[in-house]
Amino acid sequence: MSQTLKEASPSLNKQSRAMSAVEAVTNVTVGYLIATAATCVILPLHGYEVTTTKALSISLAFTAISLARSYILRRLFNRF
């Protein structure tokens, strides 16, 4: 009759490596699309002329920075 916390709350179960990969790819893809759309909207509001190629390139750079930041912070949190 008595359930453990893990049994009562499936959200506390560990995520498989495959699902972690799916989550990471989805997160990066959505982030890249949002960054590209934001670049196309925000930079022209500040007087910068932005082509599609430039917006994709800028977004790719910021996505790479974000990935590196996320990885470094995750490793730091795992260490401490």
C-alpha cells in the first residue's frame, strides 16, 4: 500500500540517454529558431540591416556560445 516517492512521482525517474539526446537537440533547435527570428526583428529596430544569411550566421554564433555555456555549467554543477 505504501509507495516510495520515486514510484509515486514518475517525474523523479532518471531520463534515458536517448531521451536526454532528444531533449538536447530539441532545445538547441528551438533556441536557434527563436534566436534567428529575434535577430530578424530586433536588429532592424536598432538600425542594423539584416539579411537572412546574416541572421542565420549571428544566431548560429550565439547558439554555439549558449551550448558551451550550458555544458560548462552542467559539468560544474555535477562536480560540486
